[in-house]
Amino acid sequence: MIRIPDVLKLSLRQRFFRFVVKAPVVLHLDIWFPQIPMAIAVGLLGVLAILDALPHLIQLFPELADLAPSTSLTQAPLLSALGTVPEAVAGFVLLLMAFGLLFRSRFSWAITLVLAAAMLAILLHHYGIVWSGVTIFNVVILVALLLFRRHFARSSVAAGTLFAAISILLLMSYAVLGSYVLGAGFSPPIKNLVSALYFAVVTMSTVGYGDIVPTSEDARLFVISIIILGITVFATSISAVVVPLVNGRMQRLLMGERKRAHRNHYLVIGDNALAQNTYRALRARHLPALVLVPVTPEHVWMAKEDLMIGDATDLDVLRKAGAECALGVLALRVVDSENAFIILAAKELAIPGKTVAAVQNGKNLERLRQIGVDLIISPEVLGGELLALTLSGEELAGDTIISKLFTAKAEGAAA
């Protein structure tokens, strides 16, 4: 008789829900989702914005197209071209922010959210309420940013440096562009981009040689804005770099205190139902527990002081989590191979406490025994055993259930 696979016996709806449940584990979504798709989408939005504004920018800078000097521009095309400058600037910044999203930067997420909203406003202003493909794409990015906001929570020196570089770049672009457009209001007049760049740098650095002086009212107001923005941007940029450094130092100090505070505790590694129930059961018995997960959970189910973010297979992370003085290291993640690597890392530290690993697939029981796990918990195997005992009419004794649920290392050695 030909045996029909169990998956073929399921309905299409059951297969779909089964795929949805297993997809995060099979596809390893916690490693690359959603930061990589979001970075690609944001980068593409930035490219589309630049391509849309490029023809108008050529009108503003005719030297790029080997045309006549800027003085030949009429007022109408000049204003039309200036209207696309914010779109081009937003496009360039979105490209930079796409790299920050790859590292789950909170700063990049916030800037991208603001720029995507600004891009949508620009599109609606230019083309009216016309739901084109670009507009719909922009709306989808906005919605995705809001849905996955919890996945972008990292603050680092790299993000601060990126903020400083972008702020200075935008300020420089504003100063050069404004000096070039208002060139007739200076004495002597600014007629090319080199002179505009020179005046912008001299003004923002507060050197003030006095060889180029604003004479018109518009030019003077513009110079005032450069000075104010320059002081603000440089002060903010310095704080954006220094504050993460100070926060990192404080975090290391706090982590050191946490390591000393979490002595004789249980280190629970995982973000699933088994890990949650284990943590709650330990805390209900007034036993100290620290939960170690790779990213911040969408729904924080533990006390904030009992949460630590990091890679459980990294020896330095385990040391910071106090594994060397823990009563037990509980690898309760949904992927058996990840639990095996965690136990191997714990064994390398020669921790004094017990090592516990969860097994989802009964085929991996023997492999976990071979790496020296002190205790193996296999809920899936337990379910099958209890069902068989019930169907066969055997008595469900407490000792039998415990022996089926846990597989000790000694038992594995005897086998």
C-alpha cells in the first residue's frame, strides 16, 4: 500500500496556516526581516525621487548640461526648478537612511518616516490626488515603517555619526544653493558654484574674510539663516556622536552591575511560549531569572530588568548575562540547532550550573545528548507518548510523565 504523506491529507487552509506558523523558523526571519526588505524599499524610493527631480535640477544648474550661465535663467523656470530641490535632497537622504535601516537604527527609522511622509506630501502637491504606482509604493513604506517600528530600536555611535554627516551635508547644500541662487545680492556677485561653496564654508566656519558681502535684504536674511543653522547643526551633530558614546559607556557599567546582581539566577534563552511559561514559573517561585533574546520582543512579557538583548552563542554576551555564575542555562529556542550552539557556548565557559535544552524534533534527541546537555526537554515527544499511553489504557503515573518529558544525560549515556 502506498502511504500518503500527512501534509497531503490537510486542506489548503490547514496547509496555509501550517506554513505561516513554520515560516519564521524555516526562513530564519529573525536574522534578516524586516530590516533588509525595508532598506531595499527605502533605497528604491530614494532613487525614484532623484530620477524624478534630475531633469529640473539640470535647469537650475545649466553648467551640468553645457548650457548658458545661470544668469540666463528666467524667473519662471528658476522657481520651477527650485521646487524640485526638496525632492532631490529627500531622495539622497533616503539612500543614506537605507543603510542605517540595515542595522536596525532607531534614528534611521525616524528620519525615514519623516522623509517618506514629506515625499508623499510633495507627490500629492505636484501631481494632485492621483494614486500612481509611486504614490502607492510610498504609502506602503509608511505603513510598513509604523508596523515594524519595534524592530528598529538600536542606537549607536554609527547612527550618531551618520546623523552628523547628513546634517552637515544638508546644511552645506542649502548654503551653496542659496548663495548661488541669490548671487546677485552679494558684492561682488556670486556667479558660479565654486564661489558659492567658498562663501558657504567661510560663513559657516565664522571666519568672515569680508571679501564677499551680502548687500540685498534677501541675501542678508539668508546669511543670518546660515549662521543660526550652522551653530545649531554643529552643536546637534556633536551631541549625536558624543551621547551614544556616553550611553554605551553607561550601558557597559550597568551591564557590569547586572552581571553582579544576577548571581545564582537562571538564564532563560528564547522568546516563545515555553520560555515565557518557564520564566513565569520561576518568578512565581521567587527564583531570579534573566531572559536573553536576540532582539526586543514585540510584546515584552518579562520585567524590564530581567531582559537582555544579545546573541546567546557569543561568549562575551553569555559572560555579561552572568552565565558563569548562573544556576542553569536554559536554551529554549524553537530551532534545535540554535539550542545546540548555545549549549556548546555554555560548555566552553565551563558554567557551574545545569544546562537545559529544548528539542522540537525527536530525531535530534541523540545529538543533544552527545554534546553533553544535562537535561533535555521535548514537549513534542511527550505529547506522542501521552497519547499512546491514553489509547493503550495504561496508567498515567506522575513518574512516567516526568521520565518521558525530561531526558537526563545519565539516561542518554546508558542508552
